[in-house]
Amino acid sequence: MQIKRIISQHRRDFQAIYVCEHCENEEKSGGYDDTNFHQNVIPSMKCTKCGESASKNYRPLTTKYPTGMVI
């Protein structure tokens, strides 16, 4: 899965539309805007339709706020 579009964000919590790069299935879910979430959690998310996770060439987004910044 990868983020297609962030719908809303409050501090580091966000709601986004995720899209499967294998079957194009879209899902709405929450997330947390930190480096761990973008680099580890999103690539391991499994699609509810095809069961696949991100491919080896997945490129994570960067965070909106720098690490350690208090919001």
C-alpha cells in the first residue's frame, strides 16, 4: 500500500486514502506522521483485496514536520 492522498491531518495524526500498487484497490485509514510509520508500517500494510504489501522499490513520503519537533 502507499498513500494516494492525505484527507486531513491534526498534529501528527492523519486520515488518508491508501492505494494498492498491485491491484489499485483504495482504502481509507488513519496514520501517524513520523519516519517509522512512513518507512516501516506503510510498506508492510497488506491490501484487503489481494493481500499483497509494498514492492521492494517502495519510496516512502517524508514527514510534514521534522523529527523531534513539538507540535
